[in-house]
Amino acid sequence: MLLYVIAYLLFLIGCIGVFLRGGVEFWLWFLAFGVVLDSSLTALFVLGSKRLSFIKQLHWSVVVSHLLALLFSLLCGYFRLKAEMDWFLLFLAISLILWTYSIIKLFNHHWRNK
């Protein structure tokens, strides 16, 4: 749970920096570290990690929104490399909204079961 929150915070810091200062490389590193950490955790879940078994108890909409957030963040990288900043910012905002929804639901589920 803590690593998912750290990944989200890294992504959030990167998003805030991108929206305030533009898509410069410094803020893209935060985005990339958040996405890589989250993707690694998702891969560990798929491979059957027992510590991430709480994800199986989540509603399907949370899992789908989280996977869509990762997909949209990959699209962000594609459009940033093409230097199409309008599409980059649009997909970044969509990804942030979906990821925020999934992390709030994950947090609520975690505290409800404690």
C-alpha cells in the first residue's frame, strides 16, 4: 500500500511541475519514476505476490481505472516525445484523474479493512 502511495506522490509532483513549469525534463523524471514504480508493483501483483493480494478484493472499476491511468501515462510519454504538448497535457490530466480515483478507493478500502 505504501509503495502505491509513493508512486502516486511521485506522479503527482511531476504533474504539478509540468502544469506549472511546462514539460521540462526535470519534472518528467518524477512522472517516469512514479509510473515505473507503479508498473513494477502491478507486475508483482500479476506474478502472484502475497503482499499485494489485497488488490483482489477491490472493485473492478478501481482496477480498470488504475490500468487506464497507466495506459494514458504511456500515451503521455509518446506525445511528449513527439512534442505535441496539447495532447500531452490532456492525457496527463486524464491519467491524473483516473489515478487519483483509484488511489482514493484503494486508501478507503485499506482503512475500512483495518
